Amino acid sequence: MVAEALGTFFLVLIGPGAVMADAVSSGAVTHVGVSLAFAFVILAMIYALGHLSGAHINPAVTVAFWSVRRFPTREVLPYVAAQCMGAVLGSLVLLAVLGPVGHMGATLPTIGTGGSLIVEFLLSFILMFVIMAVATDERVADCVAPSAVGVTVGLCARMGGPLTGASMNPARTLGPAIVGGL
């Protein structure tokens, strides 16, 4: 549980933190930089924590693994709680350091509700497709999963970030929303 909280803490610290740093620096980070921040933090956390907890860092991933019987029922709620706690703590640190800038890096859509739902569904589908493909097939080398998942998060953030915030992760959305009062 500690590894999941830590991984999600760093995801929020670096991902939404890059959004906030971009706001503070008047665009010095850029959208490409924000996308890369999300890609690299996921890559790093999977390498660092994968052997400890599986590095789900995302309640949707935990539920997906549980749904295909690759994760025990008794650990689903503790994992999700740890992920949400890590996200809120990451947002609290960002608030303390940077103040309430850049909407706390929250996932705020710029397109309509229907379009946002479609974009987020498709981005989440792509992410889950890649995760399930590289993490559940024994034919895939262990060293491939972190890169495949990190690149996928980065690509989805690059395309969907300006449209919906490209969350693909309920905990990543929850932390900034709670702390930012959104």
C-alpha cells in the first residue's frame, strides 16, 4: 500500500506539478513538457515500484487487474485508498509550495461534456489495452512494460491534455480536485 501511495504521490507531484509550473513560469514548461513529465514519472515509478506493488498507481488499473483475476479482491480497496491518499498528499505539497495556480493541475475539459466523455473513454481504453497487453502476457519481457506504459501515457497526454486534461486515472483527478476545491 505504501508503494502505491508513494507512486501516486509522485505522479501527482510531477504531472499536475508540471501543469502548475507551466502556469507559474508563463508557459516555460509547454504542453509538450507536461506530456513528457507524465510519461517519465510513470516510467520511473513503474521501474522503481513495480517489483513492490505492481505499480498500478491508478484505481482503474487495480480494478482492471482484479476483473481478469490477476489481483486479489481483498487488496482492491486498500490499493485504491492508498492511491487516492497519495494523490491528495501530492496535491497538498503542490499547494504548499506553489499556491493555488494552474487550477492545481486539475483535469478541466475545454470541450463539451459528450466530447470529453468520448476522448477520456478512448484514452483510458488505449492505456488499459497497453497495460493489459504488456503486464499480463508472459511472452512480454518485464523491461518492456514500463516503457510501453510511460510512452502511452505521454502520447495520450499530448493529444488529450488540451481537450480534457487526459486524466485516465481517477486518483490523479481526485487529488487536485479535492485540494483545489473544484
